[in-house]
Amino acid sequence: MAINTLYPKFSKRKENDTMMIMEQRLLKSVSQLVLNTARCAGCGICVESCPKDAIVLQHAGVLRGEGAILVDPALCSYCGVCSILCPLKALKLTVNGEDTLPIIDKEGFPQFDNTAQIDETKCKRCTICSDACPEDAIVRDVPVYEGQDPAGAKRQSALTANITMVICLHKCTVCGVCASLCPALTINHRRFDPEKMSFGPVGCPAEKSGIKCDSQAGEIKWEKSLCDACGVCISACPEKAILEVTRKLTKEPVLPGKVTINKDNCVACRWCDEICPFDAVTVTKFFEGKITVDTAKCQEGCTACVDVCPCRAFYVTTPKAVKGKKNGKGKGKSAKKPYVAVNQDLCILCGTCVYACPAEKALTIQRKGINVKGTETDLFKSITAKLCTPRSSAGVEKTEDVTAVEK
């Protein structure tokens, strides 16, 4: 007679449209493998790495958010290998609600050498890396200035400098043009007297800093903290009375704050490393190797690899004019057809493109190693052998399904 047991119990459910949760309930523990479908691109690394063959590709190379893989909650051992090796950080394992990796705690398993750092001494707090990052992994803890938001901090507060203004009070008529343009200047006219109709300047020497013109027409005040030495007042003054506005930096022109990399989102694509004009970023790739494109085998007009690449490493080239014969008569120029290409420096060798490519052997991925830290166990070595086996696009869509098993 069969006896029904309460444990182990397996289930699968979806939460918040993007989170797929596979669960194993034992008597004293609850293990959950959480798949973030918004991050999963269907690269297949988890499929090749799973020691229990519990993961299959549902739709190879789908656009992110559509659910690329399926995990059998009953076959899964909840070891954490897939979570460790997922380059897109799409899988996360918890035991009793806490982030943990049983494979490391019990047997030992190396992890990616996730070197991703910004040298504060070189970083100028610009926005290039944050704008270029495809994963929003750059964290800018920098004040918001009026250039980004009209309600932000004044731009002059970003620099440490001595600002000097020189006004020739022999020329200044206290007309107010400069004050109408700049918040750093204030004009206070005296009461206009019909008996004294002269509003010209009173003879007095030019003063530097802390200007206060005491003429019969009124006074002009300069608030140094509001001045950014832009020079508009010099150009606008009808009497050319503002002779000089200078700024001398007393500290290197670096915005305050700090820019860091959120490693939970970073996929080591090296966009920030390659594009930083100050050589302030260092990122180590997870995988070493190369991906090649045989354009002769590409289907005309196909951009599947460009569409699914999570790191924007693939692109369609810009047509270029080339020398040659035109219509077989005489010399002329013809436009070279655009084709698909890949920037090797930005490619993370995840393999999403290879699964998505509809053309047989148009794409080939060859990983040569994995950058990890920690002891390389026998299990890791066997997985590495799989991942480093060359693989080419099959040209045929393969779809599999796994039904959740409950006990």
C-alpha cells in the first residue's frame, strides 16, 4: 500500500509578472530558486551547467522578459550552481528566506572573479559610464545640479574657486541691465528726485570683490557665492563698466560625490571600462574567448543577434562607399551592404546570440576559460569543459517544455 508523504513537496509559481519561483519544501527547510525573467536572455549557460539536467530552454534567445528557460522543481537539487554561473544575474537561490549557496557551503565551488571597480582618484563624476551601461549597474551618488534639473543645486557650487569681479565705478550708471540678467548682482536705486536729474556715476576708484557703489543714483551689490564667472554681465553692460570676472580654481575640478558599480547588476560587459575617457574603470570579464560571425551564412535582413544581445555588443554596420566598377562600365563607387558584426571587447560570451540565430553555423562561440576565484572542484572542471566546447548556431529552433511536478 502506497503511503502519501507530506515532504518533500515541490511547486512552481509566478509573482510580479517577472519572478518565477521554484520551491522545495522539506521538514526543516524551504529552498527557493528564483528566476528573474526580466534579466534572463536565454543564453543556455544554466542549462549546460546544471548537474541534474533540471533546466531546459523554453524559447532560445527570446527577448528578455518573455521567459526563456524552464526549471523542473522536482529535478532541481537547489545546489546554486546555476545562480553562481549565470552571467546576467537572473537566478537567485534562498534557503529559509536567506541568500545562500549550498554547493559552496557543503562541497566548495569557485565563483566569478567579479572585479568591477572605479578609481575615485581618476573619476571625474561624469555621466558617460552611467549613460552607456546596458544594465543600469552604475550608481552615481552625485548632487543633482541645475543642468539636469532646474530645481537642482547651482552649478557654481560644484567647484571650489576664488571668483573676482572688477567694476569701473567711473563708468557704471547703475542702470540695472546686469542685475536683470544675473542673480549675483542686485541694483538698489535711490528715490528719483526731480531736482537732481543726474544719475551718472560719482567719481570713485574701481574696487575688487565685495563691490558696493555709493553713487547718487543708487548702489550695485555683488553676491560672490551666486556668481559662476560666466561673463554675461561683461558682454551685456552698455557702458563696458564691468572690466573683469575671473575664476581661479583652488581645487581640482571634480564634482563632489562618488560613482560606484552595483555588482548585483553588473554583467562584466566592460562598456564602462572601454568608454571611460579618464581610464578610471576596471572590469574583468567572466569568460575568455571569442565569438565569430560568418556573414556569408547570415540570412539577409536578419538581426536576431542584435536584438537579443543583452550587452549591445552586436550591431549592423553603416554602409560605406567602396571603389569599383559601376554597372560594368567605367569606374565609380558603390555602397557596401551593411552586415552584422560584434564588438569583442563588449561581448560577455553568454551565447544568447548563438541560440537565437536562425542560420546554421553563422555564429560560433568559443570560450577558452572562466575567470574565477576559489578552488576549482571536479564538478567545476566538468562544467568548464562543457562551456568551453565550441558551439555554432544550429539554424533550427528547438523548444522544450517541462511540467511542474508536485508531491
